[in-house]
Amino acid sequence: MIADTDLQVGPKSAHPSVSVSGRRHHRTSFSEVRAARRQRALQLVAISTGLLSVSVAASAAVVIGLGA
């Protein structure tokens, strides 16, 4: 059996739906520029790390090959 309270899924009053903490804040263009710079820096770090790991693996393969 379904009770009346089972069907009430919305806010109990208008306050929770319009509260300051519930609203999304609009991002300014400056914060978007900062986020884009941070994303670019993370991409460069990822590429650098990938290149370094490939170089280390190739060097290890050469050393192992020379030692055999």
C-alpha cells in the first residue's frame, strides 16, 4: 500500500530550492581562463611523464640487450 508521504519527493517548502547554497555560482571568465591554464599545465606534465617513461624503458632495453 502506498502512503501519501511516499509520493512527496519535492522540497518541503520553497526555501531549499532557492537557497544560496543550493544555487550554482556562475563562473567568471577569469576563472575559466585559470582553469584552462591549469588544464594545459596538466596536459604538458602528462606528456612529459609519458616521454620520460618511454625513454627509460628504451634505455633499459638497450642496457639489457648489451648485457646479454
